Amino acid sequence: MVMRWDNLAAPPVEGVPDRAAPATPPLPLALPGAIVRTFDTPGFAGMTFYEVRAKSIINRVPGASRVPFEWTVNPYRGCSHACVYCFARNTHTFLDLDAGADFDRTVIVKVNAGELVRRELAAPRWRGSHVAMGTNVDCYQRAEGRYRLMPPIIEALRDFANPFSILTKGTLILRDLPLLRQAAEATRVSLSFSIGFVDESLWRAVEPGAPSPHRRLDAVRQLADAGFGVGVLMAPILPALSDSDSAIDATVAAVAAAGAVSVTPLALHLRPGAREWYAHWLAREHPQLVPRYRELYRAGAYAPQSYQRELTARVRIAARRHGLHRADPSDDRRPTGAPPPTAAEQLSLL
């Protein structure tokens, strides 16, 4: 795999107490020249950050991906949200790291992301296409509080009036609300939150590093109050854990009460990397459910279409009951001149 960063050392983060240390084990072969950094704060205990200077940042999505966006920006790789089901886990193996604990505890930070976005938006070949963020790992994960990569990215997109979307679980997005308002005056800005369920015991078990569902709902409410039409990606819905009628109704009701404009359901899918990590967690925490999952996912990463259709129908019924409208993400009959799909709709096809 050809990596997109060079061997230049990254500078320390101004004002942040830290310690740079030699990598133990040695630097992954895919990250020569990275600066290895750890922070002496409880929120980053056991975590390692590899600071790199990327060569490019606006990435084209392969056509075979079958998603309704062409370009993404991902300032981080690896994610402290540590969601046991995260579909992006296997991308860590491209860096000679593992898809399990390394994904949760070892984060790649593209420290020059903001300056690269500005430079690439200014390139004559760039045509102002929609840019999606949060499509791999969360750009508002905990590390963003330290590295502050998103403000210069948003500023560049604002200054070039370039449309963009953000999908996140991170309530840190509220820090950038003034910038997002400024950007929305210049271009189309789509904001979505990922909230698969509102059961806090389940959240602690499967999303231990992410803000709680109720904190995310509060962020949806604040963004809606600021004038944004916020969508919610109800994902993933976990078979036998969050797919009951009562769980679905409780989640949709909370989403509607928070002021979201849409809810888009997405059943759990288990790609390589995520599949093994989630299976390990399931066997430890809910061994009685292992046969059910083997049956549902025997054909691969996706549950049967019949299960997905039935799940979607039940979410739609709940959405109507609570006054929410949801456009079908498989319906590509958008009117000419209509805004691009919301971030939630974008991810619903992954």
C-alpha cells in the first residue's frame, strides 16, 4: 500500500504537556519518521499517538465502494471511541498494526491536515466537489481536543465555499459551532450524529470511549437550535441487543425529541477485522447469542436482506409515529439542484 505521508518530523502541539518517546515496539514499517507521543492525562492513559505529516489529505473514494460521495478527509486513523463493531478496524492492518487493541489505543495523527486541505482546495484541478468527513474514523474523537485539526479544515472549506458533511459521535463538534455557522453561510454544510441506541449499559459495553447517547442527543439539540438540520444515523442496530421494538421506539423517540430532521437505520455489518473483534466480545459477554450471530452472518459481512428490510420497516413506523421523516437512501431520484445526501444517508450505503 502506498502511504500518503513523508518522513518529516511533526512538531509538538503548542501548550500541551507531553513526552516524546522512542516507539516500543519499533515504529511500524508503514510509518517511518513518525513522532511517537504519549500524554500524562487520565483520558489518554495507555494510548500512543503517531504524528505524521501527510502528503495529501483529500482522498478519492474508489468507485467500487458504491457510496454516494467521491471525496473524503480523514485527519486521524484509529479511534479512541473503541467501538467493538467499528467497520474501519481492518484499515489499521495496512499500517502494520492490529485491528483490535491497536485500533483503540494507537492513533495516527496527520498534524498538517489543515494546511493540506487549504492547499488542495486551491489547486486548479479541484472542482469544488462535496467532501465527506467522519466516514472512516471519527474526526471528533478525544484526540481532537488536543490536536485541534478540525478548525483549520473547516476554515479552509469555508473560505473556498466548498460543500462538506460531518458524521460523528463526538460532542466536541460543539466547540466548532461558530465556524460551522460561518461555513453554512458560504456553502452547504450537512451534520449528522451516529446514535444506534439509547441504552446506557449497552453504550458502556460496546462504545466505551464515545460520549454517551444522551450527550450526543444534547449535541443534536444544540446544533438544531443553532439552525442546522441534523440527521441521525441509527447505527449500528445490534441483533438481539438493540433491535427490539421497545429499543427502536425509545431511540427514535429520543432522536425526534432532540430536534433531528431524519433518522436513518443501519443494521450491524461485520467486515474483516471488526468481525473477529466483535465475535470475541460477544463470546465473552453474551455467549448465548453466538449461535444467532453465526446464523445471521454466515454469508459474510451483512445480515440477510430480509432482516435488514424488516428492521428498516420497523424504524420507519417508529419515525412516523414520532413525527420524523426519512428519505430512502437507496432512492437516487433526487431533484435537480437538490443538496447532496446527508452524512447519515451517505454512510447508510457502506
